Amino acid sequence: MILDPFFSFSNPRAAPNMYSVNVRCLDDFDLETESYKVVQFDGRNWEEAIEVLNEQLGSNN
């Protein structure tokens, strides 16, 4: 999931078949107690980074 501090959810152009949700907008999600994975993304090298991300997510984009 890709977090954006300004939006509660989005449909990223990098993964049009997926949605990202800002977990801070969820009532029952506690960042202190839940387990989650942060995925680093190199925005300066977007094309290469999205290929790596799609491989990690198993996406066919």
C-alpha cells in the first residue's frame, strides 16, 4: 500500500487495478499495535521503481 498524507484513499496510476488507503483514516487501525509493511519507493526514478514495486506486488501492469 502506498500512503499519501493528504488523501484518505487513491487509485494510483502505477497500479490502476489497486487502491491505496491511508490507514490513519481508519477507525479500527492502531499504528502502534497493528503489523504493517512499509515499502520504499524511489520517486526520482519512477519508471524503474514502479517495475520493482509491481514485481514485489505480483502485478501485471
